Amino acid sequence: MAKLSQSVLVGASLAPVWDHYFEVTGWPAWVDGYQAVESADGYPEEGGTLVWRSTPAGRGTVAETVLAHEPRRLHRIAFSDPEWSGELTSRFEVEGEGTRVALELDYRLARSGAIAAITDRLFVRGQVVRSLQRTLTRFRLEAEEIAALGDGSDR
């Protein structure tokens, strides 16, 4: 299983950052490769499920199950799609006047063997790191813009 992590400091307080992370209508703007929700049951609470579809060049249909949901602190899911499966942990922590958002991804490719291991090391990992970076960069921009438009009562 490969483990990757990326984080970003969002220039906004914890409450609106956390809320924005779970606002489905905002996902197309910042979740890399996201297109639409197909179904949701109890999401984002622990035990909840979510099935979403990617853009045509993306991952296909992605199924998620929430493994842990600690408000304003942590959200951990198990995921699977046709090419890979694993867990994604999202952590939120106050840092100065902002909020640190960290994504930790543990994944395994659906295919195994020597060729899959080489493909993962040479191609997949780099693509996944760039996808996490794009997601976090877009999220930071969106969350900061929304916080700036707010009335300031949450700061």
C-alpha cells in the first residue's frame, strides 16, 4: 500500500473551512476530477456512504464509506473505484489565524505484480500527488473567498 500526504494552510477560521469541505455544491470547483453525486446515505457521518462520478477523463464511479467523522477535526473514508482502493484521511487543525487542512492517502492499485508496482512508482504516485495538490490549492482559494465574503462573525 502506498502512502501519500499533502497539506495547505487556509487563511480562514476552522468552522467555515470545515463547513465548506462538506458542502457538496462546492465540490465541482475544488475536488479534482469530481463531476456529480450519484447517491448518498448518511454522509458525512460515520457509517455513511457516498457514490460519486468523475469527469470523463477521471476515475469513473467512486464509492466511499465513512470510517470516522470527528467534527472540526478529522474525516476518514474507505474508497474504491475501478482502478484502486484505499483510505483518505482529512485532518483539520487551527494554525495561527488559519486552518491547516491535511490529506493522507493510503492506496493500492486494483492490479498487482511487478508491472503494477513499477507503474505505480514511475507514473501513478506523481499523478496522485499532483491531484492532491490541485485539490488542496483550489479548496484553499474557494474557502478563503467564501470566508472573505462572510460577515466576519466566525473569526
